[in-house]
Amino acid sequence: MLLRTYKFHPLYFALLTVAYLFFSHSVINFISDRFVDKQVQQVREAVQQELALVRYSIEANVYRDTYLADSFASVVALNPQFAMDNWGLVAEQFLSKASLVRNIGLAPNDIISHVYPLAGNEKAIGLDFRTVPEQYKTVQLARQNKKVHIAGPIQLVQGGVGLIARYPIFTDIPHNTDYWGGLSVVMNYDQLIKESNLLGLKGAKIALTTDHNNQLIEGTQGVLTDYDVSYPIYLPNGNWTLFARYTDVNQIDSVNRFKMLFSGLGWVTFGLFYILILFLINNYLRVHKQSLHDELTQLPNRRYLFNELNRMMSGKRDMIQFTVLNIDLNKFKVINDSLGHQAGDKVLKHVATLLTGCLRSSDFVSRVGGDEFVVVLQRSTTPDDVAQIVDNIHAKAKQHVLDWKGHKISISLSIGYCSYVGKTDPSAINEILSQADRLMYQDKRADGEQ
């Protein structure tokens, strides 16, 4: 039996699923990437803020102690003898206010005579800077420039790495022509880096260089040739430069957690939406099917019949041939009145099954109302072929008596038909059905059935 069911074809379902998954994947990735990009930008801005804090911390710590030391150097310049006579007291007062200074040394005529604290620095007493070219060079620079000169970082003999601030001392302030000697202030470089949190910085690789020879003093050499941002660090007698290259921020835990959470929520949302779409489609198909099928017999109804006939008569073929059978149950009202509507419903379903079993797979049967059925026979138009099919239907109906709660119900049918051979013409449908209906009533009257 030809029956156009409105089900969701598996191929269409597969295509819809693939298309929806692709769409969902694209949307989730797009939105996720946009949010991740924003998150990455926020991380980079946070890194930049951390770098700025590192820069500020280094500058602030160095300047704080160098300014304190500059004040100490001024005290020495005003009265060198007083400073040497009261060295322990004066030096202790200075160190109590400084945070990075490890020790200080006083060198009249560039020969160290006083060191504080003395413990651990005894070997420095009597050191003539002129005998140590590398150190004497920085002493001379401070004298020539008449201001503090910071050397280093350098490896200290007593261990660790330090910055040495050289202060030239002139006894004829403000002319600064009468050179007396120098004041050396050793600052703890390792402590400076630790307090600035330079090595604890996350999200970037760093490189710290001096400005006079671009010498790497901290960090990774490769950053110098491939960096994202750089910050100058201003010191009293020159600059350092802080370079930074962002690491793969996608590997940062917070970004990874955000991306996983967003993707998970996205797939859950799209999954629920997909289920809703399937539910709506299924509900639409179910309602659509119900609108085109008879609720009792599950056969196509009148609307479906006209849709099918219009499809056939509107096709691209020039010629078409088919036969319409109009079938009506005889004495159906008597069955309803004597046995009840339940028996009548059972008879209608019984007839629907009989008609379906009598027809070919290419034929079409519908219940168009009450006890009336219409059959469309594809490509069967000769009187002999149609008569054979009609006789077969009558025979099947007589053979299959319906047993209803002990009542034997014989099925009698009146059948009229109209064959059509010609060009496709939707306007001929009503006339074809009317002709079959008239012949059905002729058959009913001929048999004396009402």
C-alpha cells in the first residue's frame, strides 16, 4: 500500500545532528575564544601591572638606601675627622634606617680605614683601591662625575652578590674640587631581587640587563631577542632594563579552568536546546501525522487523500493512469444501533485491515469519513483488472466474518469506481471522485443495500 508517512528519516536526523554539532562546536569555540582572549588580555594586563610593581620596587629600594647613604656622605664631608672618631655610632645610625645595606666603608685618599660592621669585613681594612683596577675604575667615575656611582651587581668576596654605591667626598662643598676620599656602600642584590618579587612573577619570562653593555644580570637570555614588553628601571647613575615575554597563557590554570567550565556549560546548554528541538520536531510530525490520518483506523484521511491526488495530478509526467474505488459499508447503521458504537468501531478497523491486505504496495487506501473508504489503484485502469480487484475485495470481506463478543458480523461492501487515463490535471480530481461516488450508490441500490 502506498503510504507517505511523515516520519523523521534517519538520514535527515543524521544530517541535522552533524549540522547542529558543527554549529554548536563553532559557536562554543567562537564565544569561548572571545572570552578566553579577554581572559588572556586580563592576565597580560595583570602581568604588566606586576612588572610595573617590580620596576617600582627595585627603583624605590635602591633610591631609598642611596639617598640615606648620600646624607651619610654629606655628614662625612662636613667633618671627616668627626665621622672617623665616632664611626661606630654614626655608621650604626645609618644602617638602622637602611634595608638593603650589608656594610659600609670609609676610604680617605682611596684607602679603606673604617668598615661597619667590622665582623666579617676585617680584611677590607687597609685596602688601597688603586691596587684593584676594576674597583678603582668605579671610584674614579664617582670622583669625575662628582656624584654617586653604582657598580654591579658583582660577586662579593664575603659571599653573595652585591651592588656597591661609590660616593666621592669633597671637603670644599659646594665647589667639590678638594677630593678627600670615598664612601662605599654595599647593598644586598639578592635581597633586592627577592623583595621586588622579580623571580616569583608568573605568566612571563623575564630578563634584566644593565644599560651600559646590555649585560644580562637576571633571567633568560632568549627573552632579549624575543620580548613583548620592556620597562626602563631608573637608577641614580644609569638605567637597567626589564624585558618580559608572555608565556603561553593558555597553560595558566585559571584560563584552563575557565575554558573547560565555559565549554562544559556551552555543551550542556546546546545539548538541552538540541533535545528541545528534537522534541518540537517530533511533536510537529506527530501532530502533522494526526492531522493527515484517521484516528480510529490509522489510515490516511480525506485531507491526505486530496494531497496525494493533487501530487499525482501535478507531476511532471504528461500522461497518468489510475483508478479510484469508492467503498461504503452496507447496513453499518444497523450494526451501530443493534450492537453499539464499540462494535461499529471494531467493524471499521476490521474493514481497514481487509482493504489493506487486498491491495498492492503501490495502491493507496484512506478513510474519508463515517463508513466510507477511498482506494487509489496505481496503473490499473482496464475494466478486467479493476473488476478482478473489486471481486477480490468482496470475496475477502465475505470470507472474514468478524466475531464480536459472540456475534458474527458479516461484512458487505458497495463499491464504485472511476478510471482516469490522460494528462495530469488537478481540476479533474473532484469529477473523478464524484463519478466513483455515483457508481458506488448505483451498486448499493442494485444490491438493495442502504
